[in-house]
Amino acid sequence: MKIKKGNQVEITAGKDSGKRGEVLYVFPRLEKIVVKGANIMKRHVRAKRDGEKGQRIEKEAPLHVSNVMLVCPHTNALTRIGYRFEGGEKVRVSKKSGKVI
């Protein structure tokens, strides 16, 4: 998977299209990621004790990786990702600027 935890991404499809945020979690086998502040879902939680009330918790739900694009840290533009070998190491490269991410 080309997108890693901590990357800045923009959502390109769905209800949150156009929002930018940081990647919090990556699920490579499912090809899904969780983006901070995007795809917020409400979850209803029951009261656990007698005096306590139930509540609704808002949290980020996973998005498919095909619905986001990486934001290039150098140009602040949306870009695709490629790979290149530099000094015997495989590095990620921005397709738009050609710089190492």
C-alpha cells in the first residue's frame, strides 16, 4: 500500500470529498485507511451502570484507499505515488514533482 500512517491526504470521492486530513490508521489487507476528521460516524453506546446515561460517540470510520489521494508535502498539490531506488533503498516519489516523499 502506497499511503502510510502520518501522510496528509485529500478525499476525492464520497460525502467528505475535498476534505484534507492526516492518516491515523492503515489496514493494508482491507485496503482501507482512517483519516482524522473525515467520514465521521455516530455510534450509540448503552449505559453501563444504573446511574449512567447512554450516549452517542462520534468517531472516524475507514475509507477505501482508492477514494483518497496523497498531498505532496513539497508542492501542496494532489499527486500519485511511485517508487525509485536511491542508494540501494526503495523510496516513495511524488509523480507530480519527482521529489522523494
